[in-house]
Amino acid sequence: SPSSSASSSSSSFSPSASSSSSSSSSSSSSSSSPSSSSSSSSSAAPTPPALSFQPTPRLPFTPLSIASPQDMKALLSLEHVRVGFEEKVQPSCAVPVEVGNMYSASLFSALASLLIEKHLPEGSRVLVYAYGSGLVATMFVLRVCSSVEPMHCALLPFSRSLRNRVKISPLEFAEWQGRGLEVHSLLHGRCGCAAR
């Protein structure tokens, strides 16, 4: 089953920071500047997006090693690993924990969680990683280019509505679903459509 994570770093990240910064500079040099044909100096330049995409360099695969449960327990018992997880990964888990696996959308729900739960200052980078069946994985970096406060404010109602959900039993859910089908049939009967 696919999983996803989005973690943030306000200073540096990744073992190959130099190559990621060089790819950043090459992408910024290839971006087009505002049109030079406009003679009006009063027109404002377009506002850049708050998050920009920065591809990570492709690295060769290393041989897979399978860690035993004892190895994993030993790794997670290390204080710096626990603290690093709580600081960089845990903020991206809020929505996925509430909603569950959404497959492709899981990655973006993790990013939404990060935007809700953590203040991301301008210049910080977010490492986004998703993997699924068939050993398919994607990793990329988002760079915060301007304030993400508007995104944070836009996502707050979504976060509140998740917390305010009402828990019902499977029996109640089936009953409500049946009522919905009755209404659907009634509406289609009135308009002369065949209900399916």
C-alpha cells in the first residue's frame, strides 16, 4: 500500500545539498524573466508561487537490506532519531492519520498536514517522498519562496472539520446510505430517468 511523507528543514537537508543547490541555480537561470516588450514600468511583476518545485538529483540504487524487528527497535530507541522524526515528519502525519490511505492523494494530504501544523519560513525546503506497489517511488523538494500563511489559513477549516466529525456505527452508515439511495430513486423517478 502506498505511503507518503513530507518533512521540512529550515536550514539544510539531504546528503547532497551542493548538487540540489546547483540544480536550483540552473533552474532559476533558465526561468524566463518578465517580458521586456512591455514599456510600462508601472505594471507589477507576477507574484511567484509560495512553493516551488525542485527536483532531487537521481542517485543510483543501493542494494536493499532487510532490517530485523530488533534492528528497527534499536534504531527507533535512539534519541536523535525520535526527536528528528517528531520535528520533521510527525507534523505531516495529522491528516493521513485522520483519513487513512488515499493512495495518490496521500502525498498531498501529508503536505496539507505540514502546512497546517508547522510554520514554514521563507527559504525552508520540504522533502516530499512517496512510494507504492511495484517498488515505485518519487522524491522531490519544494522550496518555500514566500509566505505560506494564505495556504495555512485556507486549510484550517478542513482541519477543524476533520476534528468535528461524528463517529457512527457501520449499521448507522448503512441506514444513511439506504436513505440516500431512496432519495436518489425518488428524484430520478420524478424526472423520468431510469434510476440505476
